[in-house]
Amino acid sequence: MATVRPGTVVGASPLVKSGAVSKGYSFASTWELNAPLTEQQQAAIVSLSYAVAERPFPVNVSQDQSTGKGDDLSSSAESGILEDSTAIDAVLVNTHQFYKWFSDLESAMKSETEEKYQYYVSTLTERINTCDGILNQVDQTLNLFDELQLQHQAVANKTKTLHDACERLLIEKQKLVDFAEALRSKLNYFDELENVATNFYSPNMNVGSKNFLPLLKRLDECISYVESNPQYAESGVYLVKFRQHQSRALSMIRSHVLSVLRNASSQVQSALRDSNSNTTIVSEGIEASVIYIRFKAAAGELKLVLMEIEGRSSRKEYADVLMECQRLYCKHRLSLIKGIVHQRIYEFAKKEALPSLTRSGCSYLMEVDLAIFFSNMIISVIFLPSYGKKLELVDTLSSHKGKLNHISI
């Protein structure tokens, strides 16, 4: 007959080995090692076990009922004992009957003692299976999290790559925009040809227009740029066309200056004729008013234009136009004052001796030159000496030289 170890449940199925059981046992062992109980704590546990060994009756259960129940239990126990004793008292004739009786007795003991343990085993098995299922779900969830992490990393890498590509595209775009703006700024000089041509050939365009000088300045800028960049295609063609428009503009300026000077001269001459209608000699007040003030007012509109021309006189074409305008100015001014000056010197020559004539003539010419200098608005100082050459005071003095035998100072 097989021997049964004490404490071993006979006929019980072995516990299911799983990860939950091993983890639970490992946790319990670690707990016992890390937190051992002292003797005082163990004594307290024993006292508590004695105190709860016999559970008290509920309040709604009387002592009589409990006694009756106890009698019933004792009677059942006695009946069981009687049955056992009856079974024990059974007559066993042979070995076969003994084995049969022992088997029945063993089965009865198993059914009585192992039923609750079987229930515990089944419950634990269910819990273990549940824990294993939870662990499997946790493992699956962790795997999903790992996959999600990998996907997140892949998306982050793609996003970073896209961000870097966008930054590169933005940098390239900015470079292209800057290049386009630089190219546009350079092409603007060439595109300005059409605008210049349209404005200069417009019937409303004249030197007195407010757009004329800015347009001329823009034309000079275009010419300077095209001249300094001959490597551009068709730059020579554009330069020729720009110079044609410049020549037209300078011709318009010359014609305008000539027209203004003629009008001013005609006004002064008309005033002189009116003043000479009653007197043969022009008074000094009329002379100053007519020759200087009126001419200055009539020619004042040329100041701005000729200042612009003089500011650009470093270029040959502007220097030539400026000299031509100054020549015209000198010509018209001399045409107005020459007759009056000769008349004044002639009057001095009739009334005064040679020394006095010399003093008076030189003083008068100095006054004329000074008045011309302060009334001058468009002529450079370098052109002023040309007046003296035209007035010919020396000729008048020479004509009186031969008539004098003695000069008293």
C-alpha cells in the first residue's frame, strides 16, 4: 500500500505552474526575507489566533438554538461514529474483503477531507488563469506601446526631415527672391527706356514741367549704369537710345533758355523804348529797374534748371550746354546794357577832362559790373570779364589822348 506524506492532499491535482504563481512565490519569499517578524510580533499573532478560533454566535441566534444545533451535530457525529464503528466492527473474512473495506474507508475520508481543498485548488487555478490573461494583455499592451513608440519615432524623424527640407526651401526661396529683386533692380534701368521715351515725346512735356528734371536725373542714372556694365546683352543699343533722349532733353533746355532770354530782353527793350520816348537820356533809376530788376524777374525761372545743369557739368554734354546757356545770357545782357554804357561814357567824355573821365568811367563800369554780379543768377564768375572787353572804355580814352598836351593830376 502506498504511503502518503503528512500534509499532502491525496487525489488533489497538482497546482498549475504559471508565471503568476512563480512571481507570487518570489514576492512572498522576498517579503519574508526583507521583513522578518520579531518574537513579540509572533506571540501577538498566536494570541490573535486563539482569540478568533471560536467565533461568537450572532445576536439573532439564541443559546437554545445553538445548543440544539450542537445536539444535532453531536448526534450526527455519534451516528457517524456508530457507522464507523459498525464498519470497523464488520467481519472481514479474507484479504479481498479487507482491501475492499479499506478502499471504501479511504474514499470516504477523501471525500470528507479533500472537498474544500479541491475547491481552493479550482479557485486558485481560476485566479491564476485570470492573472495569466491579465499578464498577457499587459504584455500585448506593452508591445503595442513599443510599436507606437517606434511609429512615433518614425513620424518624428519624418517630421524633422520635412522641417529641415522646408527650412532649406525657405532659404532657397529667399535667395531666389533676393536674386530676382537684384535682377529686377538692374533690369529697371533698361526698362526705363520706354518710360523715358514716352514722357520726352509727350506733347505736354516741357522744361518747366515738374516731371522734367526728375526724368532727366533718372535718364542720367540709366546712362551711367549702362556705361558701367557693358557686359550686359544689347547694352550698347540701349546706351545709344538713352543718349538720343538725353540729347533731345538738352536741346529742349537750350531752346527753353533761349526763349526765356529773348522774352526777357524784349520786355526790357520795350520798357527802355517807353522810357526813352520822353527823354533822350535814361535815368539811373530807370536803368536799374529796367536792366537789372526786370531782367532778373523775367529770367528767374531759369535758375533751377541751370543749377541742375551746373551740378552735372562734370559731364561733357552738360558742360557744353551750360557754356552755351551762359553765352546766350552774356549776349542778351550785353545787347541791353551796351548802348546805355556807351551813352554814359559819351556823356562823361563831353563834360569832363581825361583824368576825371577816367575816374568816372572806371567807377561807372565798376558799378555796372557789381550790379550785374549781384543780379546774376545763372552765370559763372569766369564769364564776367567778357563784359569789360565789350564795353571798350579804353577806346574812348584813346580817342581823347591825342587832344591833350598836359595832364594835371
